[in-house]
Amino acid sequence: MIVALGLAAPLFAQSAADQDWQRLLSKAQSPPGLTKRDGKQRAPAERATPSAPERAAPSASVLAADRQAQKRHLLEVAALADDFQRQNPGRPEAKAARQIEAKGRLGAALLDEGAEDARLDGLARAARTDASLPPEARFEVAQLSEMLRNKKHPPKDRAAWLEDKKTTARALIAEFPAVPAAHGLLLQAARLSEGPKAAELAREIMLSSAPAAIKAQAAIIVERQALVGKKLSEITRGVLGAKAVLAPAEGKPIVLYTWRPDSDATIDLAKEVSKQAPRGAVVIGINVSSRDGGIPPGKLAGTQLYGGRGGDSPLARRLQLVEPGLVYAVDATGVIRSVEAHRDLAAQLSALGGK
């Protein structure tokens, strides 16, 4: 983590070491230029254009060029940090420079399929255990180290991968209990888990020392899982606007999904819902960003609900449809059969009947 040091004095008023430190911070904070599809350089802000959902995916050569650009940038940052430490070993910023170097070299190793820097383990360990650094800075190094370990020894399947994520998250929470991002890793594992296992992990978070905001997100997972097997009409009774939206669906299967105009993955999911929904099903989309993002009417499946409120609308809140990329499956009797239909869309929606 790079700690903000306030407004810098003009370079002409700074010592050589001060100038070197500012150059290092500037380099570390500036992202690398990436490759346009025509081969020219582009800024990171150009990487996504939500108004063009039909755009083609970048080619393999463009992705490879981007990876190399990112790797070069990280190694350049690491080299500057190493130079700063060597030239200014007594400066208070030297230890922060070591953390910057460790992050740069770890990030480069994650992007590289080849040989790893022989100094990396010792460098990362030194930054990770340096009590003079802020816990958040040490956590960043620890997390990258764990990611690199996972890359070297990949789990054999998804179940093993998810178990490793839970084990790693718990270990990092024990090592950095005051760092919210460590608790966020366990929340991520809960979101990736399914059914009772997701609820069990979420309850663990709710009973832990996690920040209130993360506990609130865990509570959403528990409440969402509790919807399965319940009647949609009973859950939404009294919710403003719910009756008007759901009345046309009486006696029919219902598919509810969430999306964002700045998320290609959820736009693609919405299109897939249109293909996989049972014949005669009522499809309802909720744009959780509260903006249409330039998506033309009729481009996405079903009735679209946002009306300026998106995921904060009463219906979305009651059903915990508050994040993008969710799909709920409701059968023709009005019973919620799945709040995780997005995990296996074809199978989950075909189980509703129809086609």
C-alpha cells in the first residue's frame, strides 16, 4: 500500500532523496499504457465502453501485449523501489519502498509464466512481517504471496480451490485481524459457495470481528438463502409496486435477474437468460445501477425495472436482489426454487418446465 504523504513540495525545493521518493510514488500510482485493438497505446480508462455491449472480446495477442505491458511496469516500479532503498537505507521511507518493491515483483511473478525472481520469497517475507509498516500494507504483500502460492500449486478442482480460499482467508484474518480486506476474502468465499455452505460461511462472518459493513453483506447471503422454498407472493406481500409487477406472472414460471450496464458479464448473462428461460415464463430484469447505461429498450430479456432506484427499490431489497449477476428461479406455483440459478443456468431454468 502506498501511504499518501500530503502535498509534495516543488521539486526544486526538495532534496535528491525527496525527489526520488516522489518519482517512485508517481510511477507506482500511474497504471501502464495498454494496447488498443489497432496496436496503439490506450489509457486504462479506455478498457471498457459500456455503451457498446456488442463489442468483440480483445484478441489473444492484445491480451498478451497487455500482460507484458503490466509486467514491465511492475518490474520498473520494483527496480525504482530497490534503487531507493539502496541509496537511502536510513530514510523513513525505505521500508515503505521495500513493500512497494515486494508488491511489484509479486505482481510481475503472477503475470509471468516463466522463472520467478530468486529474491522474491525473502523480500515478501520481510515486508509481510515488518511491524513498522501499516497492517494494510503488510496484508497486501501477504495476499499477493498467497495468490502466487496458489498459482504454483493449483487446486485439482473447484471444490479444492474453494476450500483453499476459505483456509487462506481464515489464516489472513488471524494474521491481520484489523484489516477489513482480510475479512472481505472470507465474504468472497461465501459468495462463491452454494446453498447451506454459503449460509454457514456467512454466519461465521456475522459472528466474527469483521467490520459492520462486511457483516451486513454476510447477512444478505443468509437472508437470500432463506428465500428458497418460500412463496414469492408471501415474501413480497405489502412491498410497494410488487403486486403490479408480479400479477401477470400468476401461474407461470418466473425468472428474475440482475445486471449493470457497465458489466459485460451481467449483460451477457441477461442475454443467456432470454435464451434459456422456459417457454411462457415471465422474465424480470433489475438494473442495480439505477441507470440504463444506453442499453436500448428490448435489448435485454423481459420487463426491466430500475426507475432510478435499481437495487435499492423495495422489491429488490425484499428479495435481496441487490448485486449484479444474480438469477432467481420461481416455479409456476410461485415457489422460489433457486437463488443461484446463475451458477448452472440451463439446468436450473429447464427444471422450471416449459422448454
